[in-house]
Amino acid sequence: MSSTDIKSLGSFVWSIAELLRGDFRQSEYGRVILPFVVLRRLDCILEATKQDVLRMADSLPNEMDDEARDTLLSGVVGQNIQLYNLSRFTFASLKGQDAKDIHKNLIDYITKFSSAVRDIFLDKFLFTDQLKRLNDAGLLYQVFDIVSQQDLHPDRVSNLEMGYLFEDLIRQFSEISNETAGEHYTPREVIRLIVSLLLANDTDALTGSGVIRQVYDPAAGTGGMLSIAEMEMQTLNDRIRVELFGQELNPESFAICKSDMLVTGHNPENIAFGNTLTQDAHKGKSFHYMLSNPPYGVDWKKYADPIKEEAAELGLEGRFGAGLPRISDGQLLFLQHMISKMRQDEQGSRIGIVMNGSPLFTGGAGSGESEIRRWMLENDWVEAIIALPTDLFYNTGIQTYVWLLTNRKDAVRRGKVQLIDASGERFWKSMRKSLGSKRREIPEDACNEIADIYAKMLNGSSGWGEFSKIFDTTDFGYREIRVERPLKLAFAVTPEALETLREAKPFLRLDEGVQSRVLEALEALPADERWIDREDFDRALSAALKAFDVKVGAPVKKSILSALSERDEDAEVCIDKKGNPEPDTDLRDHELVPLNEDWRAYVAREVLPFVPDAWVDESHTDAQDGGVGRVGYEINFNRYFYKYVPPRPLEDIDTELKALEAEIAGLLAEVVE
């Protein structure tokens, strides 16, 4: 079947939408058409063995367990998956029935599928609800009739071609449902780019006979990433066996994805329903390739408890031991989950994931995000990060980035990370018609060029510095050292200071009589004197309190010193009980020292020439390596690819303003006339 035939078939199936117009919203078309296409494909597969299956079912004892029954009946069908139907109907026989009975008969047909298939139609597609709506609108038989005319048997439409058809239908439904399209549909050119990057240097490993590869998407959506990955791999080697795995939380997206697996001959049981982060349906499994487009900026508060428990109990033996990102964004949880499923053999694994900018730089040293970046970079898993153009996705126009990770780096890439800036006009073109927030697309030649830049590891030395740069993994690391400056206080008894003391909580807890004697003692101090040495003032304060027979505890005395003091650069340095300068927390600062530089040399060059009395708090250390300063990692694309654009000359701006003023004056003159 040619690609033209596929498009024709897709258009014919799409003609059902014309029937639905008015009774269904455009965003609901897919809920009718996609299940019907799946149903027809399965009917074509099962029709030849229908009678054999029914005879086998009649011959089986009632006490046989369900698993054994499923195995035997699926064996009659000849599929390597659990697929059969025990209804007496087929699409052909349904057409011979009275049209007014079509609703009842279709319900009988759907409910007598094997359990895995029945779950798709009843629980996820909620197809019985759509059948009722169609029946109530008098459209059910017409829709059924159109679908039944299509021969979707594998001999007529191959699994690969069926995948193209299904992908085309999903894309069209996504394009007319812009309000939700981006939630479960990644533009195909973005997927093809990710797959091209994943496979760029694997051509030799994927060719030949007997090659089996497993591909996984933890946020599978409608399965577009998995389908395109398989298609691209089969383009390299038509004999390769690709096994697809995934998990999806949204019921409708899950139903579409699982249906895609059914109609293209994959094992639908490899697609699981549920929350990947809390219910890992593929626990213990590992995969050759993983790719995903997890939700951006979606909080994980409502299921934080099991994630935090796993992180605390299992540490790095589990999925989230490296760190937990802020509760408002769970992208890095998905990435850690994928890393936990890398194969630990010679073949290893490769990961491609698209995320927004937050995972690159959000969170300072010691934060969950920074610790996750540190874990990935220090384990040398990050191979490349590619900045994509804005306005690529249907529900957001923000900047996105493709991360490539692997635990089998080539020797030339070890200890290195390649950054590619593919956000410029060279790598995108405007769409003739915007689809939601999607105004741009990556053309095929640009996709090939990006993959080539990555595959050949092109960089500045090869003339590609504008778009590609190579860094050591340590280039993204730093030590956040704590820089202290001495506390310098002057003391004076002023009306404002005494009013501040009256409002201090430790002072308010004193008896009124004690409060009065404290104030009297303070007022007895010279009103015009200003102490610039805390020890001198402390002695004067103690003497005054003693003279008025007042004894106060440390909290009250601290409140007095705080109320009567102010910072003064000309005052003496305050000394603690150990004889060391006391730091001024208001002047405390943090410096980010490059990881490959000695912090002492950095301070001598960047700090002491400007604040000679500063020192580094050497007790502020990293929890992992014990070194001075906390280690952090961030990847700032703007820092590496920023291009300075000089402002326009003032003369040009002035000339343009004068021209505009003249034009406005002319228009006003016309109005007056």
C-alpha cells in the first residue's frame, strides 16, 4: 500500500468528522473515530479465526482459570498477544442485522473482547458513552457503515502503514484541539530530531540479522515517540526487532497509545497505565533507548509522599537518591527514573529527553536540582544538550532543550559535554498557519544538520563555535564559598533606641518594675556619648544595671545591645568569646568559585583587593567531599552563546523620530482640514 493510499484512507476515515459536525465538538472527534479505527483493525485480524475461537471456547471446561483460557484462545487467533473476541458478531455480520439493533449488537461485540482489549474500549476510551451519543443522535449506523467499508487487514495495510495512518489521525485530532494538544502530542519534527540524535552513531550496531532493541517512554502520551523511534530504526534495518514499552497517566492518551500497539502488532501489555513516578510498572527492567517529553512545570505535591519515602529509604539504590527538585516541577524526577533503567552491559543505554530551561540552572549549590545535575555530570552520563527554537509546541512557546545521556560514551566524549545552540533562524522556518502556540517548525535539512553537528562533535576549532561548543564536565561546577566580614557596632542611648527596646519580646516578658529600673539605668548613661567598642559599652551597661540593682538574663541583655546599636564602619571589630572577629550576617556574601580553581587563589584575586578585612568561613563545607564551600552545578546557555548586539546609533534613532513626528503632523493637518 503506497503512502498516497494511506493518505487517501486517512482522508476517507476523516470524512466521518463531517457526520459528527454539530453533534460533537471538534475536540471530541478523536474519541469516536480513533476507537472505531482500532475496532475495525481488530475485526479484520480476528475475522478469519472467529468460528475456530468460538468452537474452542465452547469446548473449554468452565473451571479452567482465566490465564490458561486466554492463552489457548489467543493461540487459536495466532497472535503473540492476548487477543480474541467471543461475540458471535463480526463487522460483516453486524451489517446484516437490523440497523435499529446496531447499538445493542456493538455493545455485545465490544464487551466480549479479551480483558486487555476490553479495558481499552470500556475504561479508557469510554467508548460505550460515545456509542450512546451516536445512537441518540441517529448517527451510529452511518459511522459504523463508513468504517466497515475499510479493509484494514494486515495483508492489506501492514503494521508499519497502520502506524503511519494512526499517527496521521492523531496529529490531525491534535491540531484541531489546540487547547489540549501539547499535553499528549509532541510535534513529529521534534521527535524525529530526538530519534536522529539517539541513533546518530549507532548505525553499525543496529544493522544485521537478529538485532533486538527495546525502547521506553515513561510519559508515553499517545505513543508518538515510540512509533517514530521504531520507524526510524526499521529504516536503518528492516530486519530489526523493536520492542516498545511505555507508561501513561492520562486515560485517553493511554487508550490511544495501547491501541496503536495493538493495531501495529506490538504487545499492548508493554504499555502500562498509571503514574510512572509512584507506580513503576516496569520495575526491574532496563532498555536500550529511552526518550520522553515529560510535562513541564507540573507540580508533584499531591504524590510527594511516596517519592520522598523512596528517596529516603533507598537512596542511590532507588530512583530518586540523587536529589529531589522543587515541588513545583517534576521534570528531573522523570530523568532520574530513566537513568535508573539504563542497561549495565556493553550495549548500555541512550536517553533523549526534551525539557524546558529549568533543569539547566534552577537551584543553587546544595539544592535538589543542583545535586541531580552534579550526580549526572560526575558520573559522566551527559553527552550533549541542544537548545531548540521557541514556538515549536502547541501549548507553549517557551525555549526547550534536548538532553542526550548515555552510560556508554565514546572515548572522545568521556569527561566532555557538547552544547549545541540550534535556536537561531538557521534551524527553523515559520509555519504558514499557526497551531496554538506552534508558529515554527524544524525542517528536515535543519534536523539533519543538527544531528550532523552532534555526531561529528563539531566545535569552535572546526569553525562551528557559533553553534556548538565542547566543555569539560567540571566546567559547569563551582564551589559556593561563604565570605564573611567583621561586625562593627557603635552604641548610643537615644529615644529611638529606647522605643525599640520597649517593643522587644524578651523585654516585654519582664515585670513592669524591672522594666522601669532597666530604662532608668539606661537613661542614667551619658546621653551624648557614643561608644565605638562593644566591650567598653558592655562594661558601662553592666555598671549602670548594677547601680540600679537590676539583674537581667542573656536574652534581655542581647535585646538591649541590639536596640542601642547601629553598624558603623569606624567602630571597633566585635570579638566573640574565643577571641575571633564576629561575622556580620548582614554583610555575609557568597562567591561562586569555578570547580577547577583553588578557592584561596580566587579570594586573593577577586575579594581581598576590594574588602581586605573579609575572610572565608571554612566551616561552610560540602556534605559529599568535605571541601570548603558547597559544590553546585549549573549549565547557562546564555553565558556560552551570548552575542552582543550594539545599540543603534543615536543619530539614526533621532532621524527616525523626526520622520515619525513629521508624518504625525501631516496626518493631524489632514484631520483639521
